[in-house]
Amino acid sequence: MWRGLYTAATGMVSEMKRTDVIANNIANAATAGHKKDVAVHKEFHTMLIKRVNDFDEGGILGVGGAPFGTLAELGTSKKDVTQIKGFSADPFYRPGIGRLGLGDFIDEIAVNYEQGAIESTGNTFDLAIVGDGFFAVQTPNGVRYTRNGAFFKNTQGYLQDIRGYNLLDTAGNPIRIPENIPDSQVVITNDGTISIPGTETRLEVVGNRWQAVGDMDNTQNLAQIQFVEFGHRLATQKQGDNLYYLVNDNEGNAPVARTVEQNIRDRIMNPDFQPRPATGEILQGSLEKSNVAIVSEMVELIHNHRMYETNAKAVQSQDAMLDTSVNQIGAVG
């Protein structure tokens, strides 16, 4: 009974965690670039059950000191009525009773990177990713990665996300749009190259103004967005606020090889755990919507609630049997 109580309890704990995951998915159903999470269940190791009187070595059994070695000596045979439906009274044959499950647990909160729907906004600095890839932004805790392409130009011309984190170029520098260039003249290509009019950019000393100068009928490349992907799905981990960090050092930077323990050096120094140019494409004037399907998540939530109730009733049943065993059967003795 104790095993049954603990097994049902592990199911309740797992369903509680799964409810949190589903609730977070629903809360981010309208968040651009959000990727839903999936709670992956894993079963504890099962236990092989056998009868109390099973013997490790079949053969010699005895009653009152008189050993016997055959069914005939016991007065039974393979055709006896006790040898039916998988049950055997043969002391030389140990039937397999089966395995006892010991419950489950949440092994991993996996990220589903399925492509979200593309929504056209018409805003110059709204960028949608089609395929694999992340934008790199600078945060107080280091470089972070995001699929949310809702960027805007602040008063100084820097491209930032809604939290004020600067969008980075391939050199790791913030991207600044010249003040004299209208948003409508900023062109961002599929690989993240930003083009503007002029032949060069210059910082005017007076007023600290970043300007595009030269032949304004010409087109120049201002910068290229740091647009990267990873070869391994576990290379990044969700931080919150629709941001991801590298698992290497939680700071978005590759660790120095000599500072890493030998037993984990091969894993984190694997090229698949490092950022590389993305194979996806960037669409200007659009946003990638969340890949969360509200209806599906609600169905999962209802199913999860029923599973929790089932485990809760199992706990109550086990508790009632324990109560009977202790307070009634135990009292008889």
C-alpha cells in the first residue's frame, strides 16, 4: 500500500508541473516568436515482483524433512486444475507475476521549435524569422538570443527590443540608424543586411548626430544583423522574457578551453553548441506569431486536470486502506 501511495503521489506532482507548463504556454499565446514548452514524462525504474515463497533454485523441497524432487511425489501433475490461467503449483516453475510501476517524473521541459505563423505588420523594424535562427541582443547579463523580432528605433537611432536591449550586428556591436534616414528608406534583406542611402556614415561632433552622407542616390550597407542558429537543440536554454542563453556559461560566451573540466570539455566545446550563421531567412515588415494553439492547450489542460484527479483519488483510496489496516485490523490483534 505504501508503494501505491507514493506512486500515485508522483503522478500528482508530475501533473502539477505539467499544468504550470501549459499555463505558461497559454499566457504567451500572443507573444511574438514564442516557442511552446512540452513536459516530457519519464517512468521510474519498474520493480520485478515475485512470490514470497519462490525459491532461487528449484528442485529439492521437503515437508517434515522428507525431500521430493518431482510433481508425482507431490501428488499433482501438469494437467492438474491448479495449472491453469498461467498459475502453477509446480515448485520447480516460478511464474512471472509481472512488474510493478513506481510512478513517473518530469524528465525535461523541452522546447517545440515548430514554425509560427507569419503576420504582416508593415513596420520597418518588425522582423520575422522563417526557418532556423535567432536574433542576438545585448542584455545586462550578457548576450542573449530571441525569436521575437518586434524591434524599434529609440531616440538615438539604436535598434532595440521592447525591453530596451540593443540588437547586435555580426561584430557584436549595437546597430544605429542615422538620424537623417527615414524609416521607409531602411531595407533589411533576408540575411539581415541593413541598407540605407548614402556612401558613408559619420558622427557629427555638434549635437552628437549620427548621419548618412555622400551621394544619397547611392545605397550603402550599414550593418548585418547577428542572425545565428545552433546545431544542437540543447545548446540554448530558456531564461524568460522570450530570451535564450547558451548553456556553456549562462553568459552567452564560449568558455575558455583551459578553464573547463576535462570530463565536460568535449560536450560544451562541440561546434553544435556554439552559434553559427543561420540557415533561415528574415522577413522585414512582419512578425512570427507564437506557435501555441490555444484550443490544443486547453484540451491538454482539461486532460491534465482529469489525470490529477485520478491520482488524487488513488491516494485517497490508499489512505483509506491504510486507515483500515491500522485502526481496525490491527486493533483485532
